[in-house]
Amino acid sequence: MHCGCYLYYQAFISDTVSNGRKPQAMTTSSTFDWNPATLFLDGSFLSQFALVILNQPLRNGETLDTLWDNGSLDTGGRRRRGESPFRSRCQDQKYRRSHSDDLDAIVGDLDSLLPSVRAHYASLADPTHVIHDADQESTDFGKAVSWIRARHPRCTDIVALGGLGGRVDQGLSQLHHLYLFQPGPGYELGRVFLLSGQSLTFLLKPGTHRIRVRDGGVGFFGKHVGIVPIGEPSVITTKGLEWDVENWETQFGGRMSTSNHILPDTQVVEVETTRGVLFTVALREAE
């Protein structure tokens, strides 16, 4: 099943200024295992997720093909004004498949949805749901996630394709939504991934995280990683990186672990953190 959203970004960024408290030493006990490579394995049924295609130019068409085939629930994007069908939005010249007629839903305020495009989706043998939500207190990204979770209340992971491109405020909004969509101490509602043409980004909750970066000897990821504390300072300990740290305070305006490297023999990167931090890893094809 395939789901879709139109994305209209608003300046809807939460106040993430540090409250000035000193981050505490390591006291976390929760352990989380990650195997994000399963998202990209051809024909993989190991990872069930919904696919949301954000309304931005796509540059990784082969990745879209794989995600589309693997996703148990998938969401797609619309045609922009003056453009040909969806597949033309991908700038990868090897990309030749069109998924534009196989969407479950187009979600958002629909301010730029052409009447002809709406009529096309309504005329399909299996019509696409077109959901108009005029709420100005939420982004269309948030509306799409709410639509998915309302229909699939059990834990459902979500992959947002096309994230972290375009304007800086749009990118910050997407990072903000990683926190907004995953409240609480764990991932009770499912995990959310932002996939751009160059990297995969996800939120690490307080605890110990074991992130498998190679699956069966197959490497989908490059060597570059970053661990970024967005909301508040954190203390982190890492294993498997070229520049590992131990009980290391990290915060904006202080020290941050960016442009770090996964060691050639590392299968699993381990990160222990006292507060939520973003983990971003480069795609091998982008390096």
C-alpha cells in the first residue's frame, strides 16, 4: 500500500534553546538496536515502514525504487506546476519508473495542487485519497504522518524521502519533526528516518544504541557520520568510529562530533547518550 503527501513548509520551529543545565553523567540503561541497511536491501521484508515523499526534487531514483518496493505502506508526491509526471522530478537519469499512479494519499493544504492533477488521481481505477487539511499550525509533513498513524495505530516506522534539501528553515523544520513525531523515552509510535540524496538521519533517544552499518558484508553507507545535539546538551560515548569519545559533553556553541568516520572494519557503531541526539550517516553512493 502506498501513501503520499504534499509538503508546504512553515516556520514552525520549537524553542530548542538550552535551559542552561549541566548535562548529567551517563546513567542511561535503555538499549536500542538499529539495522537501517534493511531499508535498502532489494526485496527486503525485514523492515516494514511507510514511505513519505516530500515535495522536493529527488536525486536518488534507484533508492526510491527500492524503498517503494520494500515499503509496506508508501507515500508519494505530486506533480509541480508545469512539470511532467512524478518521475521527471528525479534528476537521476537512470531513473525510468513512474510511481505516480500508485499512491495511497496526497495530504496537505493542497494550495498548489492543480485541478487537472487532482482530477487525474480521482479518475484512477484505485483512486488516490486526496486529503485537504487547512490547519496552519502544522506542516503538511506532520499532516501526512498523522494520517498514517491514524490508520495504522500500531507501531509503524516512517521513511521521509527528500528530506534536508532546499532552504535552511525547511531543513530545520524537518529535524524538529524528528523530535515531534517520536515523543516519550522510546519509539512506541515507530521510528522516523529522514533520507536525503546524501545521508540518512534519525533520532537517538537517551540510552545505548547499536547501529549496524554493514549488513552481511554489504555496505550501503559511506564513512562519514555526525552526532548532533539539537535540543539540549548531552554526554556521549561512542565505539567504532575513528575518533571515539567517552563521557564527552556535546552541545551547540561547544563541542560536536561531525565529519567523524566509521572505521573500515566496524560492523556496528555504538552510541551512548544522556539526551536525544541526531545521528546522520552518509550514503556510500554520495561519497
